[in-house]
Amino acid sequence: MTKRLLTLMTGLALAGAGGLQLAHAAAASAVHESTAQAPAAVLALMERAADWQLAHPAARRGEDWTDGVGDAGFMALAGISGNARYRDAMVAMGEKNQWKLGARPYHADDHVIGQTYAELYQMLRDPKMIAPMRAQFDAILAEPYEGPLDIKVPGAQRRWSWCDALFMGPPAWARLSHVTGDPRYLEFAIRRWWQASDYLYDKDEHLYFRDSRYFDKREANGNKVFWGRGNGWVLGGLARMLQYVPANHPARARFVEQFQQMAERIVGLQQADGLWRSSLLDPDSYPNQETSGTGLYTYALAWGVNQGLLPKAKYGPAAKRAWQALRANVLDDGKLIHVQPIGQDPKHFDPQSTDIFGVGAFLMAGSELYRMALEDGARPAVVTVANASALYRPEETVEAPVASVVVMDALDSRLLPVQATAKGLIFQADFAPGETRRYLLFPAARVPAQPPVAARAHARFVPERMDDFAWENDRIAHRVYGPAIMTDPREMLVSSGVDVWSKRTRALVQDAWYKGAEYHIDKGEGLDFYHVGKTRGCGGLGIVDGGTLYTSRNFAGYNILADGPLRAEFELRFDAWDAAGRKVAEVRRISLDAGSNFSRVESRFTAPGKAPLTVGVGIAQREGQGQYVEDKAGWMSYWEPALGDKGSNACAVIVPGATGYASNGGNYLAAAKAVPGKPFVYYLGAGWSKSGDFPDAQAWGDYVSAAAARVAAPLKVSVKH
């Protein structure tokens, strides 16, 4: 009997007995692995590790690079977790730091915390979150340091002269461009990235030297020295740059090429246990498991697969093996171990070692494995949104004809706040000029959790204040007068003009202001000092005939259609009024989206006959020296004279198809034709010199002009199921 036949018979015998048990064990292991990589399991593991880290904070200054990397991971978790504590912890961190970067103005390690500031601003839109960073980066742009990249030269770390810096600095600059629309920050980051790359990137090995001190060093086996975590910083930094280098940017292709080159090299260096070692080309000399570099590689490779930049068949299994290895290094209490300490011998360190930057890398990796698991379980529909204009469009509302879905940003795997509408749903995003972005739609039932959504728009009837109807968002507030005030002996006010309440907070304030009944006093949030009286106020309308403006009485009825969190929408009914012998009635639908100073108004008029009506949309005139502008593009704007120390209110209307402008009865008017029974659409907007958004008339005028251009060039939205 041959040895081969004996082996075969022995194998068959085992299969008939204990071999079946082995087969069952292998199958059970595969099921366990699959279950562990299900979305809910990935999220639960991330939260366990994050909770341990929150309970064991690092004893360093809050803007240190180690915390900054950890915070980047917390933001990745906050984007998919149903628990607000992770986002709230980051806000508390920012408040404690007063939203400042580290103490060294040019040092990349002191910039990394800016990534979290920018992402929090993108979520919450509070200008203070990015103001210090913007001021510091502006100062760097004004006086850039151009010294040598040789790390041995004093001052070299004012440049990105070591490979770790490419994770720390450039993504913060790119994110600031994204949330401000200022391309200078991104262009600086791109230029400086490639200067560092030309100096540190080995084009043969497709790996980065740590810095110039390692150009001629060799490992024990004779290979060049390429640190595991150092190249993890670069590959992770490439992923985080590519999130914010738009697809139409001329530099994007070069970033993609380097990302793919490095990924191919890195995946071939993964060890049998799924991890990478501290030294990439001499792993035998560095036997310790190492989770921080592995976390960065896992994040980048999974992100590349999810973007379609890396073939899923090759890189997907590598990322999943790495995640399984990382999972095995999270203890039952959530502590992540085998994190190589800072500045110590990577050959010898305590296996129980942990640090917040390792947890940050782990959480970033988890966010991409989470998305990968969602896509494995259900192929998402894709919403493609194109900004064909040359405009930067922050907080643009996207409307999609879909329902019962969760929306994920395809670039950073963050779940976005959504609001159901009669036509589907809305969500918001920022778009660079000419940019096209993709969003994934997952069935809501398949997504384990959704991040809590803060209300940023609100509308209500206010019977306790003589039937006002009020609406607001995180930028501005308005009201119109209802039936009760017309007969109240203290007021007897008949006016369908639009009032303005000026705000300098992103919070919703009208409910509290009405309750306190002291909204004419500024207590730090703003106040109502806009006098509407019988004027059109800020965007009220009337019918113009023969040079006379005919206006309705106060609204007679209302219907709330949506009350946030992203859009407030309602209808007001105005009973018929006389307009030069013609009885005209109106139903006015108003909607206000989060992040915008403009409300959209859609009026439908009923009147005898089919002859068009001439509608005058008005802005109240004031005494004194204000700044009034009208534009042939269909908008007019008025920066009011300052009212003492209260500052200046500002108002504008955008009237597509406006046929002319006039002054009538104490109002500036923009005239346009309306056909009875057909929608008449315009926009009314207001601002305030003390809001922090519009310091002067020029800033307000620029905002109005851009808003009008956005109305004229809507986004193009398509859905592919």
C-alpha cells in the first residue's frame, strides 16, 4: 500500500468519525466570524472600546496629537452610533480647548485636532468651532515656512518633513476648505503633500521613510527601514485626503495612484495572523503584535474597497482578516491592547500597552468595516448629486424620491440626518464647485442604529401671543400676525407683513422667547427689534394695480406640514381682499430649511378670470442711510441703517422672473406676474450684523447674490436602485 493511499484512507476514516466534528467546528468558526463582522457586532465592539477609552482618558493636554487621532476615531463612531455621548464628548473636548489648535503654530501634530473641529462644525454649524483654526491657517498662508525638509535641520518640523505629519496636517486643511468653501486651504495641503512625498516616498518600494534620518539605515536582514505605524499614518492620511479632494480636482488622480500603489505593497506585507508588524520589511525582528498601525491599514484598505478604488476580491478579505485580529485584541472590558507606545523600542513593549491614538485608528477601521458589512447584507441604492455650477454650496438640501431608508455619505461612511417629506426625504450636504457626490441608501430596518438628530427648524402657531404664526431655523426667525391681534384693544393691528427676529445663536429660541415674553431685550441670543407695522416687512406681498398696492388682512387659517428637524413647512390662508375691484385670496406655503437665511414661499392665488395678477413682493424702507441693491437676476437687498447699539437688520427677496422694481407705500417692491391657480414662487431672507455671519453690507450682499445663483442653478439629483 502506498503512503499516498494510506493517507487518503486515514483521512476518510477521520471523516467518518472525529473528522465530522472538525468539519462542524470549522463551520461553526466560519459562522462565528461572519456573525462577529455583522453590522451590529462591529458597532457594539466599537462602542465597547470607545466607552473604555472615555472612562480612562489620557493624561495629556487635550489638543495633543494623540488625543487628536483618538478624537478622529470618536467622530467616525459618532457618525454611525445611535448614542449621542460620543459626539457630546467631542463637543465637550472642543469647549474645554476653546476650539484652539495646539501651541505650535506650524507643527502638523498640533493641527490634527482641527479635523474633529471641522467635522463637528459640519454636523452642528457653530462658527466658533472653526474660527481659531481658520485664523491660524490664514496666518500660515500669509507667512508660509519654506525651510528645508531635512529633519536634522532646526525648524524642519514647521514643514511636513516626517511621514506621520501626512495624517496629522493635510486632512485638517482639506476639511477646512470643505466646510468654508475657501480653496486656499486645500491647495496648500495638496502642494505641501507632494513636496513631502517627493522627499520621503521610495518609488521602488512604494513606502515612506519616516524622515531623512532613515534614508540610509537598514534592518537586521539588510532591508530598508519602513515603520509600520508610520506608513499607516500615510495610507490613512491618503484616505482622509481623498475624502475631500473633489473628483473633478486635477490633483485627485495622483492621490489615487499613490493610494493604490501603497495599498498593493501593504496588503502583501500582512502577516499570517492578520496584523502588520512594527517593521514592514523585517517583521521577524519585531515579533510583537501591533494594533495601532494595523488599525490604520484596516481603515485605509476597507475605505478603498468601499470606494471602489481597490478590488474587493483581493482587499476585502485582507481587511476582514485584519479586523478579526484587531477584535481579538479588545479585552472583555473594552481595552485595546498591543498598541506600540510612543517613542519607545518597538521590538520590546508590554503586550497590555494601550493608547488613545490606537483606539482612534481602531474606531476609524470599524466605521469602514461597518459599512462593508452593511453593503454585504444589502446592496444600497445610490443617490448621485451633481453641482454643475461654479458655486460653493454649503448645507444644500437634497430631495430624493425614496422612503424608509438611511442615508450614508459614500465618501466618509457617515450617516446623515434625514427628514421624511410627502415626496420622499431630504438630507443636506456641502458641494464644491462642479462637484458630484454619491450617497448610499440602506433600508432602515437593516441599519442597527441611527445617530440622534438635533432639531434645526421649527414652526408653530402661537395662540398665547394673539395668534402669531412663527417659524425659525438655526440662522433666523420670523413671524406673521394672526386673527386675534386685529381685534385686541391693545394692538388693533391689521398687517400681513413678515416680521424678523434677529438671532446670534444656532439654537432654536422662539418657544423660550415667547414664554419669557421679553424678546425685545437682547440677553445674548438676539432679539426682536424689526418693526413691521403695516409695511410688507421682510418679504410680505400685495397685488399691484395702477400704481397702488393692495394688501390682505392677517392670515385667517394655518396648516403645519412639517416641523423639523431639517425643514419647517406650513401653509397660511389669507381670505379674499379687494384689489382694484378684483377679489383675490391666497394660500401661501412657506418652507425654511436648516442652515439657510432664506425661506421659500409658494403662493397660489384665486381671483375671478384668467388675467395674470401683478404681485409686489416687498421690503420695508427705513429712515436713515441704508444700502439698497436691486439686481437684474431677480433679487433686491436692503441693509438697514444701524439702530443704535443693536446693529443693522438686513432683508432680501429673490423673485425669479421679476419684471421690475419700485418704491410704494414705504416699501421697496419687486414685481412679477402670477397666474391664478398656478404656483408663484419667491424667497425671503433676513440677517443681522451681530449674528456673526454678516459683519457688513458687502457680506450680506454676497450671500444674497450666491443664494439667487443657487436658486437659478438647482442641483441635479438621480437615484439608481
